[in-house]
Amino acid sequence: MHLEASLLLHCPDVKGIVYEVSRFLFERGGNIIDAQQHREEMDNRFFMRVHFDASDMDAPQKSLRGELDTLSAQFDMKCRLQFSDERPKIAVMVSRYDHCLYDLLLRHRYGELHGDVGVIISNHPDLAAVAQHFEVDFHHFPMSGSLKAEAERRILDALKSYEIDLVVLARYMQILTPTLVDPYKNRIINVHHGFLPAFKGARPYHQAYEKGVKLIGATSHYVTADLDMGPIIEQASVPVKHSHSVEDLITMGRDIETQVLANAVKAHLDSRIMVSRDRTIVFD
Amino acid sequence: MHLEASLLLHCPDVKGIVYEVSRFLFERGGNIIDAQQHREEMDNRFFMRVHFDASDMDAPQKSLRGELDTLSAQFDMKCRLQFSDERPKIAVMVSRYDHCLYDLLLRHRYGELHGDVGVIISNHPDLAAVAQHFEVDFHHFPMSGSLKAEAERRILDALKSYEIDLVVLARYMQILTPTLVDPYKNRIINVHHGFLPAFKGARPYHQAYEKGVKLIGATSHYVTADLDMGPIIEQASVPVKHSHSVEDLITMGRDIETQVLANAVKAHLDSRIMVSRDRTIVFD
Amino acid sequence: MHLEASLLLHCPDVKGIVYEVSRFLFERGGNIIDAQQHREEMDNRFFMRVHFDASDMDAPQKSLRGELDTLSAQFDMKCRLQFSDERPKIAVMVSRYDHCLYDLLLRHRYGELHGDVGVIISNHPDLAAVAQHFEVDFHHFPMSGSLKAEAERRILDALKSYEIDLVVLARYMQILTPTLVDPYKNRIINVHHGFLPAFKGARPYHQAYEKGVKLIGATSHYVTADLDMGPIIEQASVPVKHSHSVEDLITMGRDIETQVLANAVKAHLDSRIMVSRDRTIVFD
Amino acid sequence: MHLEASLLLHCPDVKGIVYEVSRFLFERGGNIIDAQQHREEMDNRFFMRVHFDASDMDAPQKSLRGELDTLSAQFDMKCRLQFSDERPKIAVMVSRYDHCLYDLLLRHRYGELHGDVGVIISNHPDLAAVAQHFEVDFHHFPMSGSLKAEAERRILDALKSYEIDLVVLARYMQILTPTLVDPYKNRIINVHHGFLPAFKGARPYHQAYEKGVKLIGATSHYVTADLDMGPIIEQASVPVKHSHSVEDLITMGRDIETQVLANAVKAHLDSRIMVSRDRTIVFD
């Protein structure tokens, strides 16, 4: 049976890391297909992603994680290992806009995502029909005022019961509190319809229109407690003209929102992202 | 002799403006090649650019401006007329970076600019050799501390004596005071090496690097008394990655700086830009 | 009631066309919002699109077409007039790929299209569920060998009975014969998943991969009897690398296919396209 | 003293190559900064670029090439090693267009190129002043008819006497014969002002205009005996409209020609390109 795996690791930069990692895999029968490195000079750390063929390894899912501990200890390394036969579970959170939701569900169907959409969660009932069309569970947790804390607890329960690995905010129009953010650090991806760090907060297309910019942008990022401030994963832009109304910007924005969100979700699911000092390292 | 002209106008929006303008030109022997319009809903103004063949008109350079006054009065119109045989004079102001300067001088040589570079002004002597290579006058006005007011007066004198129509700040690393800004309102174009309104002020590539953005940008704009706040003319962006150092951003930035500055200068010289409420209307 | 209209026209280039057209509209109470022109030098023809406010005109839908005949005769003009309260009917033809179909149906739902999808026609039954989800009629006309002529007649009947104005081939994997092409000249839009005129015909992504190009493209165009040779409406490209497999190209291609097809459909429905000597004029 | 090196290698794909290469470097005191791999499935070959810190190695320039022979023999490997203190010598060949020449000379001055321009060679005398301005040797070898063979011999002599490693055809309007192509296989880079494989040969912008494409492109590639058919290194495109004349395409094309040529030259000088079955592998 063909089996591949991705190993993400980072540690203080010393000589011989690539050699020791490749030796570790070679001695266990792994074959490196592709490896990428990055040295962060400011804090002298080394980041690495190794994509290897594990087909000839002996029960790697059982043994490899344990054996990695020795290597990790030697280099003070943080590691994450993911096998190609594991399918991370995704929760998509939405409000009323459906373009990012359709886009993700279609990409899943086309086999573009290395994971599965386990559940769709919304603070509105409107998109239940989309969930039904794609045969995905849908939960509606109303969010008005006093219900917010209660709703977040129910969302957290749902994420646990669906064993969710990644939460995608696909134009979810609510601010998450630490109740949700903390347990899913660097595992919640949001799309902001503005060119962060410009145009934070509400109505970024209106802000862009008012300022008269000639490019509008969209940004996907990991969610932190600070609104629209988490590590940026992907950004895209599209040129605009004086003749475009705010409504035109909103229409044009949909296309780049879906693109930057999809690319961020794919990069996360492919184990290609690491975070260092609030900046992302996104390997190809 | 073949003669063309561009008429830029704006006025309160009422019915019949296009008709009256086309009648005005038709009755005088002009033939419209191309016209563009824009209605600014917020303040109900109408903006128009008419590009017409004036070859069959009777001494249009002499008569047309006077006759336009009647039409302008009727519609409370502001007009600007430019003939194809007029060559606006450009002053390029630089410090030590030369990439935008070379770019503009080469584009001038290739015939891309509807105007001529009359003089290069710098607060450093370094780029005199570039001016000489392209056979353009060069003036060095030192700018240190106490000399600033004096230098600006000498610059103003130079702009007047060279009969300058457009001032281009091609990575000029000094802030202009109202002494220079006021007399050349909407006639000074700057390039900022950041994605305005984000990353104003100094060292925008360092700011972008620190924030971990995935696109960097450059912005050309008319200069106002507020630093990096004037009406934006053109913006461009280029994707960046975690592996790019600040030096890489600076290198990649040069290419988009030259591009947005050149496009803004061309649009201005082609009489394709109008300003409304601190936003530009840039006709194609 | 607010009413707008678009007038597309072309004629031999003589002096005064803009004036006469604006006079024609002004005298009937129309107000030009926006007009665009193009002069084709090679055959000395003038092309124009006038977008005007017809709210104050007297029953323009009834009278205007007739009155235009006089103007047309004077300038030997071909005209097409479309009012904002008319909704062109679209037929979408598909096979098994659904990405362009979803994209068009969603854009329709978002109000991006000035027209309505009347029917979806396919040579396979697979996409009936998509039609049902968006509540659009679906017809399956099998296309195998001997059935082709029969199927095309039934398609033609369907197009007529649904009063279709525009046929969109959204990755329809059959070649149309003159039976269908001739009655819908410049009213059938196809998307080709290659950078025409390179990579015509079958499997363009495989061709691109083999050649080792560093950009792949997609092309939307009007359908003519010559396969993949009709007037090009829109093209887009995306950079590719040595590491991308043919499957990667297919995945990346989906995004540009939907984009170029949607933009072409919008431009057509907005009455922004004219065809001259097998080249399109696409006004903004 | 700080010293880095790049090792490019390819060989039949077997298990353990990354391990053996990293061991080879580790045992000699090298430290891998960055490594990239590519597996070409069609012919089961493995390609790798290793960028390593050689500062702590013992006289690596002297010893490493010899020691690599053993490793190469073991894996049937082809290797190329380049140290950061080596500066490849570039010859730029031009005719009368100067935009790519200025661009390369400026990038050299900005320190973007890991190499030095040793000589400029032209079949016309026109650009001698550019060479002089940048203080580079210039040789004029006239190319008319009967002189061609003689001129190519003199060019070959010049390339040898300047110890040229890379020949850049910066809009050189002559076809090279095998006299020049053969000795510099995969070491001559050309820029073609069209979107290869479309629009080969002469006047590609005229071809593009005639066909009515909506994107024009430029292509940099290694030169082979087949005109405009060598392995493509980089391509870029820019959108065009019906209103653009052939002259506009030529103007717009200059910007993408300089870009794709500069990027190809940089990639070559950084030892980031390998060629496999007429396709390039261009590592980041």
C-alpha cells in the first residue's frame, strides 16, 4: 500500500539538522520526496518540512511518532507528523454569504482538499439547503446578544463531537471569543475582505472606496484574540477603477475572498504552514 | 497638418452635457475620436474627457479656449484643453535612487511620454552622470537642515524658469512644504513604496516585512500637504514569501515602483486624470 | 419608473456621428450616462456604445427602435438596442464538469448577470441535481454517434421554445455543427481550457505540460464553425512550475476557466461586445 | 570568511539520495541552508539543488569537486557546483533595442545579479554609448549576408577571450547558427516577444494583434538550433484590449520582455535551473 507522510519541524538552528532528519528517515526505510527549509535569522530558528514516501517503513503510524521523540529531544525540536491516509476533519462556519462555502464544498468534491468537511455551523438557518445539497451536517446556533456565550459553548461541543481539526470561517460575521480561539490556536482560518493591515474591522470595501484605492484585497489568516490581526497566510488583490461602485467592489471581492481562503485551507491541510513570531511560513 | 486635442471638463450633472459638448465641437469642425464620462453620485457631478481630431478646425489653439468660456458658463463647467502639438515640461526630482529616473528617461526616449523632461533636480550630486547621459539639465540643491527653506525657494525658481507643468518625485527622499506643494496642486506626482493607506511614512518595506504580509505594493499619488495622503493614481502589488528578506522586498519593490510611477506620469500627460473629493478619476 | 438602455452601433467612420447620436437621444429626452467609442483603422469603421437614462423618454421601448431606422439609414449604421427592463434568456450547455455551471448559477443568484438562466442542456444526465438545486429546467439529449443530428435538432427546438438569446458552453464536450452555430452567430460563448491560438483542440493542459510552458491560460470566445477559432472575448493565465503535474494544471485551470467564461457572459449580457473582422471589441 | 555554495545534481531516482548528499556535506563541515528536490516521473530521475554554508569546510574549492566524483559515481549523478565567491562572466548580445540591455546593466549595478557583465556584443554600432555609460567593453561585429560566418567566428573568439559563462540575447535580432549554439548549450538565454509556443518567428506582436488575443506574452528560453523552440525558463503576460494598436503592444511588451529576461538570467546565475527532456526545472 502506498503511504506518504509530511513532517513539520522547527528548532534552534545548529549544524546537521537536515543530515540527522534524513538519516532518521533513511534508517527507517523512508524516502524523501521533497524537503523545504527556512532559517529565521531574527531568532536563529530552523524550520523544515519533509515530505517522504513511507510505504516501505515498518508500521510507521504506530512507531514513528514515538521514535521522533528522541530526535526531537536532541535538537529541542517541535514536530508534527501527518500521514496521507489520515483525513483531517473540517468545520466550516458561515453566516449568510455562501460564496466561500460553495467554493470549499466544490473543491472538496473535486478532491482538492486533503481533509473532509465534517460539519457546517451557522448563526443563521439560511444555508441549510447548501449543506443538504452537499450532504454535510448543518447546525444552527443563534447568536443574538445574550445567547452568544451559550452558543459558543454549543459550538465548542460540536467541534469536539465532530473531532474537528480545522475551523474555517467562511465569511462568518461574528467575532470569536477566547472560548473558541484558545483551544484551536493556529487551527482557525478566517478570510477578511480587506488588505490587512489596512482596512481592518467592518465594511472594508466601503473604507477602500472612500479612500479611493486602485487595488482592493482580501486576506486569509489564523484567528487570534485580536480582531483581524492574526498571522497572514495568503493575500490577493484586484485592480479597481473610479467607475466601480461599492457594490462592484463587493462583487469583485467575492472572487479574491474565495481564492485566498481556499489557498489557505489547502496549505494548512497539506501541512505546509508554520507560525513564527506572528508571521507564517508557507512552504510551496 | 494633423492636430488632435483633449478636453477635460467637470460640472454639475444635468441633462444634455454630452450633446452640447459634441455640438460645440461639431459646429467648429472637430471630430470626436473617443469620449469618456463619469458621474460622481455622491456630489452629483459629471466628469468627461473628449479626445477629438482638430485638424479641420479653424485655428483652434487661438480661438477654442475663448469660445469654450461660453459653454463653461452655461453649465458651470471647469475645463482644461490640451493640443497634441503642445509638449508639457516635466521636472524630475530625485535623491540617490536612480531606478525611477532611468525608467522615465528611457520611456521618454521611446516616445511613451507626451511631454519632455526639462530638468532633473536633486538634493544630492550623485545622479548628475545619469542626467548627462540623457542630455538633460541637472541642478543640485543641498537640503541639509537650515538650507531647506532656501533650497525650496531655489527649486521653485528653477521650476518657473524651466516653465515646468508637472513635477515628478522619483524616489525623492524629502518632504515638500507648502512652498512647493501649493503652486503645483495636482501637478506633483510621488511614488510611495508601500500599499497606501497601509505603511505610510518611512521604511514601508520594513513595516511590511515585520507584519508578514504576503503582497507588497507601491502607490503613485498627487502630493498634498499631508504626507502620503494625496489622491491615489495607481497601485500595483507583487506576492512575497516568508523566505524574502527586507532586501528582497526592496529589490522586488523597485519593479513595481517604476511601473506605478510611469503609469501615473503617462496618465497625467495624456490629460486622463481628474480629481474629485481626494479621489482620482483616471480615464483609460 | 427608472429605465436605462444601451445602444450598440457601428458604421463607416465619418465626421459627426457622436454629435448626431447624442442629438438623437437628447431630442427624445434621453440622457447619456456613459459612451464609449472605437475606430477600426483598417476598415475605417466607427464603433460606439451609448448607455443612457431613458426614464424621461416617451414610451421608448415602442418608439425608439423605429425612429433609429432613420438615423441608421443616414450613416449606414448597424444598431442594437437593449433596455434595462429586458432580461435576456440564457441556455447553459454542459457535459460532466460542473465548475463553470455552479459559477454561472451562483453569479446569477448574486445578481451579477443581466439575464436569466432559462434552461440547462446536457449530453449526460449527471448534472440534473445541480439544475434542481438552483431550480432551473434541465434537459438531457444523448449525443452518441448516430444520435448527434437528432440531438442537435432537439437542442435547437429547446433553444427556440425557451426563447434563448445567449448559449453558453460551460465545458460542453461536443463540437457544434452549423445546425446550431449558424442561427446563433455571435450568440454562443465557449470556454477553451488553453491559451488560444496555442493549444487548440483536445487536452490542452497535456499539451501545455509537454511543452513545459510556465503560464497556462484559458480563453472564452464566440463559437464559429472552425473549432476553437472564433473571436476571442477574454483570456486569463496563471503561472505554473516544473513541479505541477497535469492534474495540478487541470485543478488550477478550473479557476481561470470559470473566470474568463463569467466575464465573457457578463460582457455579452451588458451589451458591451461587438465583433469586427473576427476580433472582438469589448467595451468596459 | 563567509562562503556559500550551490550544488545542482540529477540522477536516476533511488532511495537515500537526500540522505547521502546531506551526509557527504555534513561530514565535510558543510551546513545545508536550503535544499529543493524534484522527481521527474516520466523518466524516473531525481533533481536536487542544495544551497549550503561552506565557511567551515576545509578548502572546499580545491577539494570538493574531486570528492564529489565518488558520490557521483555511486548514484550515476551529474553534478555542478558553484561557490559564492565565483562570479560568472556574462556576454550581452544586442542589436538596436536597448530596453533589455539597460535593465540588465542596472540590475547588475543594484547587485541583483550573481555575475558580471564582461562584454556587450552587437551587430550594430548604435549601443556603444550605453556600454560606455556603464563602463563595459563593447564590440561591433557587422552581420550582413556574407559576413555572417566570419562574424560568428569573431563572436566565438570574443566569448572565449572574455571567458564567458552565460550569453544573454537581449533582443538580438539575428539567428544563431550551431557555431555558437553548440559550445554554449543551455548557456545562451534568449527573450522572445511572444507567448511561445504561439507566435513563433518574426513580428509576434503583429501576429497577436491580427488574431485579436486579449493577453500578450513574452518568453525567455535557452537557445537551441530550432528557432524559438528551446526550453522555456519564464513567461509573463499582460492584458490587452481592442483599443491597443500594434505600437501599444510593442510598448507594453517591453516591460514584460525585460522582466522575463531578467528573471531567467537571475535564475541561471543563481544555479537554480536544470533541463530535463526540453523542459526546465526552475527552483525558487
